[in-house]
Amino acid sequence: MSDPVACCDIGGTKMLLGIIDQDSAIVAKDKYLVGDKRDPRALVAELVARLDGLLEEAGLSRREVAGLGCSMAGMIDLERGFVYSAPALGWRDVGLKDALEEALGLPVVVEMDAYAMALGEALRGAGAGRQHLVGIVVGTGIGAGLILDGRPYHGWRGLAGDFGHMMLVPDGPLCNCGRYGCLEALSSGTAIAARAQGALEQGRATLIGELAAKCPSGVTSEVVFAAARRADRVALTVIDEA
């Protein structure tokens, strides 16, 4: 790689940004909550402003960057970078690649988040040197990226790894895709946090409330796992049920 590249991950809860140098090292990074800026135009504007801040921190200008790699979850036309549906953000029919290229004046590649993660692990992480790999993402949603013969395998319409919306419990909790009882509604980070919040509201004795009071985002899956590491019974039960 001859020039630095910018990268971002658009999540249903948080955004991750980074600048990667010629040696694939992270030279600057940022993380912030999506909050109420879920409208595509507002989200892109915030992303661009923060990316410019990172470039300044790294001592770079836009013209010195090869482009932007952007990952997110959803049903995406990868060639066009067109998001048909991203339930975690409430998006439908969003021309993400075009919007980012217009705002930045840089070439943009859009990839599904699980595939971006799996490819990174295959190239430089836990799967380095392996020809076949499955990477699973558990966050606001759940998905997987498949690497077969050293290359991403997206399948029909990119849905090969989209198993988070398999219905497991027909009368289970409502999923953000509109159906009930999907794996994502039962076992994602969002689902874990919701189940823990329910335990707090029931008045169950747990460290979760104490730890959540110190977290700007309140009860999150990270808080639940932190409580579980301290052998909190409620947290352990929530994780086991997920």
C-alpha cells in the first residue's frame, strides 16, 4: 500500500473511524455514539467532520489519502455501495458510496461489516495464512463473514453470512427487522443489554446498575460482561440465556 487509507465502521450504536498508514498500522482513531444522528445525511456529515479531524491529527490532508473503506451491516449492493436495508439504523435505499464520495472527494469502497472483519483476520489476524475462515460479529446485530479459498464469499445478494435474522422463537422479542424471535433479537449486544435492563427494573440484586452508573451509555452489553467477570449472578444468567 503506497498511501494511507481512511476507514470507518457504521454501527447501529457507535461509529469507528481510523487512519491506516503504509504499514497497516493505525495512526489515528476515533469512536463515538451514533445517537440521534441516524438520518443518512446527518450521519455522513458527522462522519466527514470527524474524519477531517483525524486527518489533521495524523498530519495529513484528504489528497494524501488513497480512499475510504467503509463497513456496515445490512443488505447492500456492494458494487454500487447502495444500502437497500440497514434495520439497525432504520435505513432503506441509501446511496452511501455516492454520498461519501461526493462529500469527501475520495474513492470509497463499501463492505459488509462481518466481511471486513473476517478479511482483516484472514490477512493479518487470527486467521493469517488460512484459506478458509468464518468471522462472527456480535454487536448491535449479529452476522458472519465467510472467507473461502482466501477470498470473501458473499453469496446471493451478499446474504451468505446474514444469519442474524433466522427466526428461532416465533413468539420471541420483536427484532428491528420487524419479525419476532430472530437470533439477533435474542443474542445480540442490544438484546443482552435489554435483558439486563429488565432485571434491574425487577429490582434484582446485581452489580450491573452500579457499573452502568459509571458508563455514559448506561446499561450496555459491555457493562453486563464486566459484571459477569466479577461473578455477578444476574449478569451470568443474562449471558447464558443469550
